[in-house]
Amino acid sequence: MSVTPGRMVRWLVIAVGCIAYPVLAHYSATASVATTFPSLGVAVSLAPSLAILLWLTWRSPMRPALMLLCGAVGLLLWGYWGVLERNFSWVYFLQHAGTYLMLAAAFGTTLGAGRQALCTRFAEMVHGDLAPEVIRYTRQVTLAWVGFFLAISLVSCALFFLAPIEVWSIFANFLSFPLILLMFAIEYRVRLRKLPGQEKHSILDGMLAYWKTPVPRADASRDSR
């Protein structure tokens, strides 16, 4: 697959953002700027959540309704900006711990009886029909991710309430993502042992395939009924 200049620029921007954001978040939360320029802390702390909301709005077949929600969120932020400036460390905390808690819920709710586990769905998007042992393994992997996300959220809570903000910030901004990469690496090594004959695709490949799947249009969904 050829690498186009546009693709290179996109990945470069993503790489720079992945490095710059945690540094800026740590600086805005722990340095003197936290008291002298609190608006920076609010803007940085809200940026990921707002970016996700905008992405979901763009991807959703119910875009007009979500655009109204974005407008309502904007009005709330404008009205409560002063409160956020005085408490933006809580925004950081709720965003970090809450994100991992929501991820645990998103993975965990797919483990109910009669439901397809999320990692099974990811694997199916890459491999097609799956053998029973692969379905069983990907269900176990989904459960492992639930435990991992819950552990990250619990550690975040413990450090925020029991340790200095600098310690919590180091964990939240500099250690969480490397721990995710470590989890991917561990899962890959385990899969090589459990499923030696399986094609060497990662769960991340399935997540990317899911990401790239076109969103069904609302009118198309109605036509199919």
C-alpha cells in the first residue's frame, strides 16, 4: 500500500497531537498556569470530550438532533465557564476516570447472554466467520478489557483523592496510554499461544475496520423496514 503525502501529514498530525496533548494537560493542571490562566486548563480538559462529541455527531445518522445537542452543550459551557475555571481539575478527573468507566461498560454490556462480545465483533470484521474457539477466545479478551478499563478508572480515583495532583496527572497523562499499548502487546502474545493457526491480525485491526465502516443513513434504515 502506497503512502500518500496526505496520509503522511495526517499521521504526523496525530502523532504530534498524541505527544502534545498530555504535556499540555499536565502543564495546565500542575504548573502555576493552573491559577494564573485557568481558561487554558478548562479548554484543554474539555477538548477530548468535545472532539468525541463532534465525531459522533458527524458519524451519526441522527446528525440534526446531535447538532442541537452540540449547541446546547456550547450554551452550557458559556454559562458555566467561571465555575469550570474554578474546578477544572475535576473536569480532568471526571473525563479520565469516566472515559475508562464508559469503555468498561461499552465492552461489558456486550457480554450479556445472547449478545456478541465486542472483541468478537471486531475479529469478525477482519476474518469473517469465526471458529468456535476464536469466538470463545475473543469473548475472554472482551472480559479482560473490561477488567483493564475498570482497573485504570479505580487507580485514577485513588490517586486523585489520595495523592498530590502531580502524581495523578502523571498517571493520567503519561502512563494510561502506554498501559493500553502494553495490554495490546500482552493480548497479542497470549493469542499467539492460544490460537497459533490464526492470521496475525490484532483486535486493533478490527477496531479500525469498525471505525471505517460507513454509517447507515437514517432514510436507508427506514427504507429497509
